[in-house]
Amino acid sequence: MPSAPKPASKPSPGSIKHQAQTRKVSPKVLPPKRTVIKTSRNGNKRAPIVPTAAHEMHKVKLAADATAARADKILSGLLEGISRSRVQKALDLGLITRDGVAIDRRTVLNPSDTLTVALPAPEEPTASAVKMKLEVIFEDAHIIAINKPSGLLTHPVQGSDELSVVHGLLFQTKGKLAPAGGAPRPGVVHRLDRETSGVIVLAKTDKAYHNLVEQFANRTAQKEYLALVDKSPRLLGGEINANIDRHRTVRVRMAVREDGRHEAITDWRVEEKYGPQAALLRAFPHTGRTHQIRVHFAHIGHPILGDRTYGKFDVPAFDNWPMPRVMLHAHRLTLKHPQTGKTITLSVEPPKDFKDLQAWLTKKYGVRAFAST
């Protein structure tokens, strides 16, 4: 009788050999590097962008007998023909190094120090003519004024293809805006924030440009704004005299500061009250600081409705309030014509979104009007 076959012996763990498995591995494909730029809020129209030039490189060595001093005090004198503002911008951006370490404005430079300086290109975006629908309220051979719609920049900004007033008026005037304003801001003598609507005037000749700049600098041009604000002021008018400077921590914002470098004065009066909930104020800014009216009204406890930078409006109390933007309107501008010297007043009524909010507030809370003095 044949013997039964012996069962296969179980291999010891150490003797097991795994067969190598192979498979094709797809090569790792890195996505192309993205170039991020801000794009126009109007997806149908964008402005051409002129590329920014590369940094301008310099090597600088202080003399052996030089006196130790702060970088911002000494560097401008070492770089002949370079503006102080370009040097300070390079310091702020960390583009100036000593022994491979970035320095700032307060760094003390010593004799024989060697510095590598990368200066930001002085060129700014050059505006080109773009056909746009703009409401011209005054134009002659010297100046042009329009009713700026909310959402439109005053002039082009670096790294963005958003349209601006300048793009449209270069087309409207066939390129006749004052070159004295510079490549990105030809003819611009004053500005309105992107969300602010109303009167804005630009110069078409260099003579008009310098004359208007002087009027704004000397505070002889009279500006009047309308603003819908949160809560009704207890007083019917007043003056806000509070210096403005960059916010200490949020550098894109402005703030009232006791140590502020820029004098800022705004007179105001109440035009209408909508119960205790809101009011229509007329503002008379005597200076032209960045975001001045918005900062000043927030400072006295009456931020402009729709202003999410200086107010607090993402709260249930404001649900259903129709305020799609900062409810500020440049209503009237009075100045002397730069050629004739005659006083002219340019005025436009608030746009539909502003009036819609007025009507909504009136219906919900009632309205009480106050006579102008």
C-alpha cells in the first residue's frame, strides 16, 4: 500500500521571500507657476497692463572716514540722481542688504560698510485709452469733469488691470490729459475712493494741472459730500479736527492718531434724520487726507453706512438694509477756472443706490429734514 504523501513543510518566517512587484509610476508633473494679478471687477472689460521693469541694482561702499548715521539719512546722498522716496521704499521692502542681511531705515551704517541696493523700478503702470460710458458734466480745452460712478478707480494701480477714470478720459479727450500728472495719473489733481460716487475733475493741460493742484493744496477749492451714516447725531453740526495717519497695526487702513502726521479737518451738518437709526450728513473737508471723511465720521461714532473698513455692518441689526457700498457721494465742487479765474461750481445728484437707501430709511423710520444754514 503506497504511503500517503507528506504534507508540505511550512516555511519559517525568515525564509519567506516576496516577489518584487513592479508597476509603471507616472512621472510627477508640477503645475505651472501661477502669476497672480488683480483683475477687473467688470469681467467684460479690462485695461492693458504694462509690465513693471526689474529692480535697478547698485553696489555702494561708504567711505572709510564717513560718519556713522541712520540708513535713511545717508543712503540718498550716496545714490546720485535717485529720489529719496525710492530709497526709502527699498528700505521698507527689505531690498537693501549689508553682508546679506536686510537693513531698514533705522539701521546705523558705519564707515567702509558695503551695501547691495535693489531699487524698485520708478515706472508705474501706463494708462491707455479705453472706450467707456462716462457722464461728462463739464469740458473745455483746459479741464474735464465727470460724474464718477461707484466702483470705478480714479487712476490705474500697479499690478491690476482694473479700469479707471483715467482710462476712460484718455479715450474721451483723445489723449489730452495733462502729462504733468505722470504716466499712471495724467491730469489727476484729486481723487475719489473706488466706492465713492460723484464729481471729479481732471486737467487737460499742464498749466491747468498745476493751477488746480495749488487750489487743492491751499484749500481754496471747496468740496461738499453727502453721506448716509449710522445713528443720528445728537448735535446738528460741528467740526472734526483730528490728525490722521496709518493705522498702527493694519497698514492698509487710516486712523485718527494723536501723533498723526497729517492735519485733517472736516466740518459737517445734519441734512436729514431717519429716527435715531441713521442720518444724512453734509461734509465739508478742508483737507484731503486718504479716507478722511470715512475715518472722521467713524471717529465720532457715526461710520458711513456700507463701510466695512471703518464700520461694523456684518451684523444682524443691518440685515436687509440696501447698502451695497460705502454710501458717500461727492455732491459739489467749487473752484476757480484755471484759465479764466472765474468761479465755477460742479454738482451732481446722488445715484440710484444712494437714493434707494434714503427712500428705504424714510419708509422704515420716518424722516425729519433740517434747513440749511
